[in-house]
Amino acid sequence: MRQRVVRVALTAALVAVVLLAVPLALAIRSSLYADQRDTLERAALAGAVRVSPDYVSGDPVELPAPPAGGRLGLYDPHSVLRAGSGPWPGDTPVRQALTGEVARGRAGGDLVVAVPVAHAERVIGVVRASTPVAAVRARVFTAWAVLLGVAVFALAVAVLVARRQARGLAAPLEELSRHCRAVTGGDLTARAAPSSIAEIDQVARTHNEMLHSLAELLRHERDFAANASHQLRTPLTGLQLALEAGLAQEDDARLRPVLAEALTTTQRLHHTVEEVLRLSRSGEAARPTAGTTEVRQLLRETEERWHGLFAQDGRRLECAVRDAPADARIPGAPVSEVLGILLDNARVHGHGTVRLAVRDLDDVLAFDVSDEGAVTGEPARLFDRGRSGNGHGTGIGLALARDLAAALGGRLSLTKGHPATFTLLVPVGREEAAQEVEEEFR
């Protein structure tokens, strides 16, 4: 930011200096040459005044001193040098002056002015004044060097001023950037401080207002999730205790399986509430959960739970329990929730046989849930919260499954549109690593 401001200011100053210095340099050059011609013309006129008409007959002529570094000479009507210094035959300016006009020009590397000397309405001679062009050019270069020094000094001052202004402009923006990084790091209480620049202050105020609104929205959502989970805990606990008491006292062989299934469902619902509550807390969504459940056991429990529901719809559920690695352990509850959401999605929106397969990818297990249907619509928006595959329902299932997968340190994605196949990638711990993790969490 600072370098950009300095570059912009320096570019503007450089353009301004060039636009001013170039015409000024040309004007200085023209002025110095014109001034030297005027000096030569005054010297020639002063010499012409002292010329007597009798000089042709041998009367001596006393010419004034020539210009510094130059020459001054008197020529007769035949362009022959009679007094002073100069080229012996008169040059072009001398011949032009013999016509009665003041001649200005260059000849033989000199800047020349020739003034006619008139008597009785006729030209009786020419006074020629000259100076080397190199001397005038040296004065021009000296003036240009001074001008260049002034321009460099002006640019140096512009750089210093630009750097000072850049610091003043960049400091509030750098502070706002540090504030944004703090917010990105999770500090929603950070607020941008005011500065001396009205435009940046307006951005900071708008940012603070937006951050306050977002913080309030997040607080309301977390409070709602926490309150809903807390309020569900009490009736779920009471229901679980009642089912346990009924299961302990009931002797009817027909009711005991029903009570046991109801108790298992209640415990599973309790785990779901706990997992949703954990996701609602800041900083825990991206923390992987320790692997404590064998993959084969999880698949068997999933098959037992969902086999009857698919059978009621006249459909089959195939779980590849034998293909699962025997020594792999995964976080049972959240993986079970994700698989449950995917199976329910296949039951409601899919067709035909549903297959749950496991692929061992060394440090990662891939759970593939597929059916014989096809995914309609945009696959990229399937996991958007509030979007439902058939236009009915809340559209929360797949979004929640994606969040649960992220909480495991894994990933959920649609890997094939026809037949519809969703793949859950879960980091896996082997037997020894899982025991170490369990010891740490005890």
C-alpha cells in the first residue's frame, strides 16, 4: 500500500516536472541565444558609430573592444577586412549586410551579427561581431544542469512528502487489516479504531456495524442451538430412564424387543443432540473426534437399524461388512449420523437397491452410499442449507452431514450423479493408535 502510494505520487510529480522542465529548458536555450545575438548587435552598432567615411582612404578606425571571447571587424564594400578581427574575405552575413540590412546568422561555427555602415544614403562598410557557438552552448548546458538539479531536488522533496502521506494513509488501513485478521481468528469482539481519514473511518464504522450484526446473529443461533439441545436433554433423559425401568420390569416377551428398540433409538437421539450441540460451539467444528468404534461393528449396527425401513418400502439394503478392515477404528456416533442422513436421503429421493460399501485408502476410509436413482439439479448446490432434492422438506440433512464430516476432519461429496453415489472420507486410526487416543480422552 505504501509503495503504491509513493509510486503514484512520484509518477504524478515526474509528469509535472517533465511538463514544466522541457518547455522551460527550450525557453532558456532560445533566451540565451537571443541574448547573445542582442549583445553582438549592440557591439556591432557601437563599432559602426565610430567608423568615419574617410576610412577607405586610409584614415585609421578605432573599434571598441569585441564581446568577451568574440571578434569585431570592419569590412569595406568589397567584403575585405579593414580593421579589427574576423575572416579576411567577408562571409555570408557580411555580404547580406552590404545590402543595407542587419544580418544575423551562423558562419564557421560562430554566431554572427553584421551591421551596415551608411553614409550619404549608401553603404560604405559593414561591422561584423561574432562569438563561438560553443560558448553559448556551454551557457545553455550550464543552465540546463541547474534546471535538472532543481528538478531532482523537487522530485526528492516529492518522494519525502509522498512517503509521509503514504504512512498516514496506510497506517489506518494496516490497522483495519490487523483487525480483520483478528476477526478471522475468531475474535468477534475486535473493533476497528477511528483514524484521521474520513473515508477510512466510514469503512471502519460500516465494518464494525456489520461485525456487530454478524456477532449478534451468531450469538442468537448458538443460543438457540444450546437452548434447544438443553431443553431436549431433559425429556430425552426422562424417556430413556422410563424405557430402562420398563425394560427391567417387563416380563412380556413380545414387549421387551419393542422397548429395547425404543431405548436404542432414544440413546441414538441423545447422541445426535449432543453432536449438534458440539457443532454449535465455536472452535469445535474443525476438531477431529477420537476413533473408538470398529468399522465392522458400525456397519452391522447401521444395517440392523435401516434394514427394516427399506424392507417396508419394498427395497433392499446391502452393507459390505466383510470388506471393512478389521483393525480400523472411527468416531462411531458422528459417522453413524452422517451415514444415517445419506441412507435416509437415498430412501426418500433414491430408487432401487441401496448399497453401503467401504474402501480402505490407508489413512482414510471411504464410505460409499449409492442407489439406482440419479441426482437432478446442480450437484454443487446439493449441500446448500435450505435446499431439498425434491422440493419438499427443510433441506438441512445434507448440509448437516457435510458439517459433521468436516467436524471429523473428513469430507463429504457427490462422486457420481448416475447412479447417485455419495462418498464420506473419514480419517481412520488403527488399533494401537486408537488405544492411545482413548487413554488421552479418559
